[in-house]
Amino acid sequence: MAWTQARRALGMNPSVIREILKISAKPGIISFAGGWPSAATFPLEAFEESCAAVLRDDGRAALQYSASEGFEPLREMVAASLPWQVNPADVLITTGSQQALDLLGKILIDEGSRVLVETPTYLGALQAFAPMEPDIVGVNSDADGIDVRDFASKADGARFLYALPNFQNPTGRTMSEARRRDLVARAQDTGVPIVEDNPYGDLWFDVPPPAPLTARNPEGCVYLGSFSKVLAPGLRLGYLVAPREIFPKLLHAKQASDLHTPNFNQRVVARLMESGFLERHIPSIRALYKAQRDTMLAALQREMARLDVTWNEPAGGMFLWVRLPSGMDAGRLLPHAVDNGVAFVAGSPFFSNAPDPATMRLSFVTASVEQIDVGIAALAKTIREHQGAK
Amino acid sequence: MAWTQARRALGMNPSVIREILKISAKPGIISFAGGWPSAATFPLEAFEESCAAVLRDDGRAALQYSASEGFEPLREMVAASLPWQVNPADVLITTGSQQALDLLGKILIDEGSRVLVETPTYLGALQAFAPMEPDIVGVNSDADGIDVRDFASKADGARFLYALPNFQNPTGRTMSEARRRDLVARAQDTGVPIVEDNPYGDLWFDVPPPAPLTARNPEGCVYLGSFSKVLAPGLRLGYLVAPREIFPKLLHAKQASDLHTPNFNQRVVARLMESGFLERHIPSIRALYKAQRDTMLAALQREMARLDVTWNEPAGGMFLWVRLPSGMDAGRLLPHAVDNGVAFVAGSPFFSNAPDPATMRLSFVTASVEQIDVGIAALAKTIREHQGAK
């Protein structure tokens, strides 16, 4: 048969992370690779109660088709949970926030459209946008986030800037208050909309991060949120908040993509939110992840301070960012690390251009504190073994 | 702000069905409009037991991220349930079969690509393909399905034919054995792949429909199935079976779209399938829908035989297809029908070209038998009131 593929399909290739997750699924490997929440935080009992209650109280409605916009009480609770004035009518429930990226790509990106991203940026966003064939342009970024002057110099004709200001994936960094203020002002000056992705914002350790970009200019931003990190990713439940100007097109793209997000899942989570469960639950995730971050920082200090390796100290989220001695290549190191029983993700695939091969992303939430100590020691051993060979 | 939309967004408009569902959601309206399964068939108890069992036995895995391909045991059971030799590795679990249409559009349709569809065809497929800007070409069709000669005359350069051979949406018709044999042979001759959509195939009333097109030529077909009509649409659970040649691209598109279909939902349904629940459950849906079809046919005969209205007698599924006296316009009749307490979907939006304004789709599964009698009488009254005005 003649299966002629679309041109856009030529650029679709297996995700690097997918491949690495296969490696790190080998028995006995301690994995710092995946961005998987700690399964210890999943509230099994509360979830079972909520499932049963939804089925008993309104089960037939929960299992039926429903509105593409999402379950009305959930939209209302999402709107009420956000730190600026949000109308529930502007909330669209999505099948994970990954779907929000797909929908935005569909309605905002033409072939060759300029899309600005951080350096480095979330790989899943690059994958979601890729089928629409954008011209991805990386904006310089440092430990405080996006370099606003570089942003302005690249703003001309850009369809939007994609930014993840809180505990970013992959670096774990957080955009400072001053940077946020400057960025939003410059985006308004240049007329460039911002897509703000905030899956990790609730996972702060000591103090909450500064206010979202969207709170400062709701008409010029789309905001993406998720229940994956505060409840459970296996539900595939996220949302977006969009200005009226583009909401109807996003809704239509949503309907064409999967009709609606599973109604049952929406109602189960709405029930949990109604009971105030999240307010009690999220602090326990923060405490756990903070302890695991501290363990990893201590292990890095103990094992790698003398190896010319550097790392940052994220104030929340799931990841930290490591730079190997310059000249060393994290991608080439990986198979040797796996031989020594530990996996990570090399940083290069997260760069839209000019990758820094010495970088790597470490997740501190999937492995236990005991595993973190063993895994960081194994990683240090691997680095020592290869420092001569760099 | 300057929200510049993609060109493809210009063609995205609210679905006609969406608008009609809003009308028919008015209190007191008997609706033959939506393609919604009877909520009476949803197995609440079995579902609650399955949720609890999944959470107790392997809850943390059920709530975690998982493979984009789908839950392995579910892929195996889907493969085993199909009436030809299917390798589980060729099964991709999707977020409803609507998502399968979206993924196929992404990897197979370039701007201007010729895509062949039945006349009339499933509106949701047209919506799913539209963002990729195909050139949709309608193939003549009659009560037995696709006109194979017309198909062959339009085959040149077509990326694929989209067909729904069993109890089609919107017409309820079924493609005959002879037609299937001819169509598959001609598709092989002309090298045109077939996308076979089969959400209703299990809902036969007296005898099963002929073997799927895909069973006759798996390398030249993608097959789409769904749990929405045999279990519950609120789960958003479907699947596709694709040849190795295009499976990796579909998988990649799936990953970029929503990472994976909700893992919890997949495991709950896998658990139900393992227990043999579907084999016991589906015959009860068949019996219910057959009784409702019979009620609607009898009501049509009683109320409309003298009105110069014609209809078909579907052998399964959820819909039947009505043609008003020629010259009458179903779309113009609708608001008057709603005034009389009954709603339907006009046939025109289901035609990719040359719509027949006298046609309408009636669902016989959402309303009860009592409502069907009342609703068909109200529809007949509306037609009588407007026959002079045609």
C-alpha cells in the first residue's frame, strides 16, 4: 500500500526521554531521569472514596459524554484557586497540560511562525509544537530566568513566548520578581503574547514563588496548570486559562482532538477539591520533596565538590541542574552511569539550539532518600572514571 | 496584545452538533439529536468494584505516568478481541477514538491532501481532519455503503479513504459483504489506504456485521475501536490498530498530544475485560437498543407513513436516517420541532459537499421507549404543520 506521510511527520522522532526511560527501567537502576512524581504521595484512600462517591451520587452523568469546556464545578474551583481574578468561563479543562500545548500549537502556529522559548526549555513543549512546523528561537536565560533584552531583540513577529517561570523543567530555576516585571512590560511593549506553563508552582519549599506572569496581564497570556504534580499524573488532568479573544478557537480544537477530557476523572478530582483535600495534601508533598532535595544537595556536596562539577539549589519543584567539568559530555557519560546503576537525562535535548553537552537534569523526587545517596555516589564514581577520558 | 492566529484556525468553527445539543438540553425536550449511549447501560456497580480493585492492587502504578502505547494487558486484550490476527504491539490506546482521527490527520494529511469520505460521513472526522487543511472529497454512497466505481475514479493521489462500515454515523447503514470485498480489492489496486472506524460494530441486533475491512488487508488499513458505546463514553477510551509502517509516527504524535491516555481508566477497563464482564454486558445493550429501534420504527410507521417521509431500518448501532418530503429543509424545521418538544440533527452538516437538506439523523438510544413514542408524534406534527410551507 501507499502510505504517504505528511511532511510534518518526517520531523517526528522518538523522544530522547522515552529512550532514556527505557534504559532506566532496567531492574536495579536508580533513576534520576524521569520527571515522575513520587508515587508515595498518591492519595489512594481519598481517591477510592472519591471514585465511589462520584459513582453513587451521579454515576450515570459521570460516565456519559460531557461538555468540551470541562466539568463546570471543576472550572469554578480552578478559577477560584488562582491568585488573580479568573472567570470560570475562561478555564478549559485539558487532558493533561501537554494537551494544552498541542491545542495552542494548532491555533497559533503556522509553518515557519517564530516561537520564542527559554534556554534550555521543556522538551515536551518542543514536541507538541513541532508538528505545526514553527521556527523555534531560543532566548538567552540565566539563573533568574529569561534575559529580557535578548527577548526584546527577538520579539519581532513572534507568535508567542513559551515560559515556565517556576522551578523550571529542566533546570529547576525560578524567574525572579524583577525579571517577571520586566518581561511582562517588554512583552506588552512588543505585543508578544506569553504562554505560561506552571505545573510545579505549588511545590515551593520555603516561600511561594512570585506572582504568575498571567496575573500581571491576563489578556496577553495563556496560563497552563496541572493536577499531575499535586495529585496524580495517571489521571491526565490539566487546564488552561485563555483570553476571550482565542478561547473559542482553543475550545473548538479541543473538541476536535478528543471531544472532552474524561468526565469521570474530572468529577473525582472536583470532589477531592470540594472537600479541601488539596490544601491538606500539598504541604505533605512539599515537605517530602524538600527533604529529598536536601538529601541530593548534601550528597552532591559530599561526592562531587572536588570533581569540578557544579549544580544549582532549586527552591521547589522536582529537578536540579548539574554541569559536568567542561569538555565532558553528559550524553556520552550516560551508558557508563547506567553500567554503574544510575540514570539521568542529558541536558542537550532541552536546548532549541547551541546545546551545552556538559549539562544534565537530575530529578530528586522519584528515588527515595536512601537511593539518592547511593545513586549520587555511583554518578560521582562514573565521573571520576571518565575525567581522564574527557 | 497581538494574538496572531494560525491560518488553520480560521476554518475552525463551532460544531453544528454542539449548537444543537445546547438547544436540546432545554428542559422538557425529547432529544433524538445526540449520539449519546443510553445511560441506563452504564455498569455502575461493576465499575465501582473495578476502580476499588485497581487502587488496592496496584494503585500507585495506576496513578503514575505510563507508556504512550497504552497499558500492556489492555493492548493484549484488545488484540485478542478482534476477529483477525492482531499483534498487541500494533495496538495504540487513544483518548477516545476521536483522538485516533486527530493523530491520523497529523501524520497523513498535508495542506491540500486529498482525503476520501463517504456521503454523508461522520462530522467529528471532518472536524478532526480540518486543522490539517485536507481537500475532502465525498464518494457516492448508497444503502449498501460506498460506491466502489466512484471510489476508484477519485482514488488518484488520495492519502486515504475514511469509512465507517457498521451502522454508520449518521445514516445507520451497514456496508454489505459484496461491497466490502470489492472495496478492499479496489483499494489495493489503486494503492489507497483505508481508515476504518468501528465504534458501533458490537451493537448488532440479529446477526453480526460482515468482517471488518482491516481483517481483509491489515497492511493497508488502520482500524479504530472504542469503549464508548459498549461501556461508557465518559472514560474517553479508544484504540487504533496500525501497520508497522506508520505505527511509530502515530505513537510519537500520541506522545506529543497528551503523553498517554489516563492510566487509571485503562486499568479499570482492563480489569473489567479480564473478568469477562463485556461478554455478559454487551448482549444487554443489544437487546435494549433493538427494542428502542423497533419502537421508533413502529412510531415512524404509525405517524409518518402518510406524510411522504422515508427512513431506513438499521441492523444495529444508534441511528436511523430519515428523508423528509422533497423540498422540505430539516434545518429550517428544527426550531419548530424544538417548539413542539423534540430535537434531531439535520443531515446537511454530515455531507462534505452537495448536502441533502431533506435528511435528518435520529438517535433511537438516548430517549426511552415512552419518550420515543411522544417524540416521533411531535415530530410528525411539526412536519404536518410545515408541509404546506415547504
